Amino acid sequence: MSNSDVDLASLSLFLATPEQATESRRRTHKVWGNGMTEEEYISRDEECAQSLCGCDGKFKTWVLAPRDNPQTLDFKCSCETFQRTGVVHRLNTSTEVSSYGIASVFTPPQHRRKGYACHMMHLLHWILAPKSYLDPATFPEQWGAPPPSCSLYGGDAQFSALYSDVGDFYLSCGPKPNEDGWVIRGANSVVWDVDQIPEPSASETLPAGDWKWLIESDLHDLMLRDSLLLQSENNSTAPVSFTFLPFAGVEAFQRERQKIFWEKEIPPIEKWGIIHGSVNNVCPTTCFATWTFELKPSMPRTLVITRLRVDEGNEAQVRDLFRFVFQVAKTHKVMKIEVWDVPSSIKDTLTRMGGQAVKRDEHLPAFKWYGPEKHETIVWLHNEKFGWC
């Protein structure tokens, strides 16, 4: 069946029933469940719904299904959303806003190449965006009626974001046929091959002083204090800039998602970050990094920096911080270290330390702005791994 043979007006986007949410996870397990049984995979997502980043209804599953049979288990495709707090900076103001992360966009093989995924994403805008941006009276006639709204969810987004593994596909998935969808921005990383990092000499010791290892229980308060700073800091000269905030379980999601793999490590992983100073006194010159481990079978064992805050004028401190990162990577025999969206002011320092600046071809950050400003004029700040979902 070609796209032209599909009656898209007969379909709409619905909040998944519990049975549909489970069916969605059964489908995605076949592709993304590397190293997990189906039961483990489904259980992980159910636990996500109860975690800090998903609780109180922040985590939702959506299905594209016939309007006359919305609860069918033979829905066409599905996706997930996370309600989050973001911040928007304009030249003289900073505003806390509602925002959404989008994940797990999936169409089963029997329903592919019919335009279903693109149509689902067209409709998702009409769930998330405010009516001041998307007036229901302007909903495209050829798509039928707008999707049903969800009580206490959506209708308030300043922006939404996803992380594409299919190039710029989502650019074509706008809320109207003549409007762009999600725009890729800043798919930049610095990576190290850990085997190429020299072992420290016998006389070389790690920096002393005010450096402190971070354990998992430190990170909740650290992300809260960091988020308070991010709400007031505007390091961009752009008229509008934005970021997700890492508190409320957003940064922690990166570890929780991988826990089924890292909790089996010997020796156990106990160090989840490093800070110069105190968790209780985070300020603009505080230097810290937090991380997770990606240890799926058949994939390179990777330490990924989830959140990085540095005093960009203190090169020696930046170098010291990454010496700690290198030590942890070697202790746990990872093959690769990766950090996203490195500040340009320290990129040369990291490349002199053996890092390679690369443009990623997966997990491409893309955003949709629900406001009058053009996306070309908007800057995504702190486009780091903590935001991925």
C-alpha cells in the first residue's frame, strides 16, 4: 500500500491504554532489547514510569490508531513523551517553561512505508503545543479532526525535543504540511579511545585539594542546585536560548536506563562523578562532571559524561577533572569516553588531551519551538547527554 492509499484522516493519536503500552514495549524489545529478556525490558519501562523523571504522569505512551477503534492492539505505531521543566532566556529575562522529551518512535515492519510514523509526529505537536501557537481551527482539513487532548498533560509546551537515529526525518513532521518539524542542532561530541590514553607514570598522582568523588546519592541535590544556576545563567548572545533542566530525575534517567547492565559490574561502580568544591555550594565557577556507563552487549563499553560544568577560564582545573574521568574509565575497562556539546572554550584543551572532536550520526538532537521566533535565531544551550531520552 502506498502513502496515497492510506486514509490518514481515519487515524488519530491516542494516549495508550496499559495493554497498548505493554504491546508497544514488546514491539520495541525486538529491536532495542539487546541484552535483556522481554520481561526485563518491559519491567524497565514500568519502573521508569514510577521513577522521579516519569512519576506523577510525566511519562506517557501514545499510539496512532483508528478513530473508530482507539484501543486496538494492532495500532500503527507508537511513541513516548516525558514532561520536563526547561528554561528560556531572552536578552533581559529568564523564564521557567514546560517542555517535553520525545522517545521510542517505532513502527512495526508490517506498517512501515505508509506514512504512519510521520503522521503520528504531525499529530503529537497538537497534543503538546499551546492553543495560542496551534489554534484547533487551523488543523489541516485533510487530517480530519485534531487528536483528543489529555487532561493535565500537554497544551503548554514552549519546546519539545527528540534524539534522531534516522537523520533529518523529523524535520518533515511539522504540525502543518507547510511547517517544519524538529530541527537538528548541535550533534557534536568529543570522544577518547581509552586504550590510547597513556597510563599515568609511577610518580604521577591525581590532583589533591578540594576534589571530591560523587556517589549516586550526591547527585539529586547537585542537579537541583545546578538547575537553579542554569535558570539564571545566560551565556548566549542570541535573542532567545533554551535548555532542559537536569533536576527532577532528568539526568538520573541516564543511569537508571542502564542499571540492568552496570549493576552486574565487578568491581562495583561506586563513583558517578567528580566535583571541585562542595555539592552544597554550587556556583558559576564550580567544576564538576557526572556520568553513566553504557555497557550493552555487542556495543563498545562507554563512559558518557551526562552533565559538565567547568570554569572555562581555568584550563588546569579542566585538565585535572578529565584525569579523574580517565582513571574511572580505566578502572572499569571501558573502551570509549564521550562528552556531548563541549563548550568551545575548552575543546582545544580536550583535543590536546587526546580527545577527538566528531559529528555524531546517531542520537541527533532536534527541537521544535512553539513560539513566534524562527528556529534559526534560537540557541540550544547545554545540549548534553543528560537531556537524551
